[in-house]
Amino acid sequence: MPNIALLALEASDGIVVLTSIVLVFAMLIALCLIIMIEGKIFDSINHKAAKPQPPKPSKAAPPAPPKPAPKPQPPVAKAADGAIPGEVIAAISAAVACVMGEGAVIHGIRRVTKSGKGSRRGAWGDAGVREHTTPFM
């Protein structure tokens, strides 16, 4: 026996459904436009705030002569005995100080060698696996 509720549909039901669908999509398009316009407004405000006003030069001071280009530094040489060069230690120390703060203490820096197991991930990948698979303490 057929379902009587399905047979009771009228023409106005289709109009209501169609109107609802059109209304929902029209509101979605309107929201997209509003968000896009707000983004452009905020971008223009940020660009205005980011542009510093150039200082007005005084007419009495002559322009400064251009500075000579700095001499290129030689590349960091690898330490002969396999130790880590001082420039690398200084860079690591500066990075730790930036991240951890001035009170951070470095107990040691050592070179990580490739594992003999032939890992395809490399040192960084192995460190990530160790970090994410170690149980919480």
C-alpha cells in the first residue's frame, strides 16, 4: 500500500522548498561578499599604518655619502678535528636564548651522526618519531 503522506504533496510545497534553497544560497553569497569587503578594508587600513612617513630632510644638512658595501665573509670552515666550529655554537646559543629566554643553560652541543640502521627519515624525522611516540610522563 502506498504511503498516503507522500501523495498529499501540493504545488505550494515545491514553491516553499525552492524559495528556501534560493534564500539560503543568496545569504551565503551575501556573507561571502561582506567578508571579502571587510578584508579589503582591513588590508587598506593595515597598509596605511605600515607605511612610515619619511622624515622631511632639512635644507641645511647635505646628503650623507653612500656607505661602502660590506666585505663578504669567508664561509664557515669545518673544524679539523671534527669539533663543532665556534660560529655554529654561537648561532645555536643565540637561537636557544631567543626561544627559551636569557636564563637558559646549554649543557652540551654534539653532532648527530646518521644511524647505522639506514633510516629513511633522517635525524629530524627520527627526532620527531621519538618525540611523538614516547609515552607521557
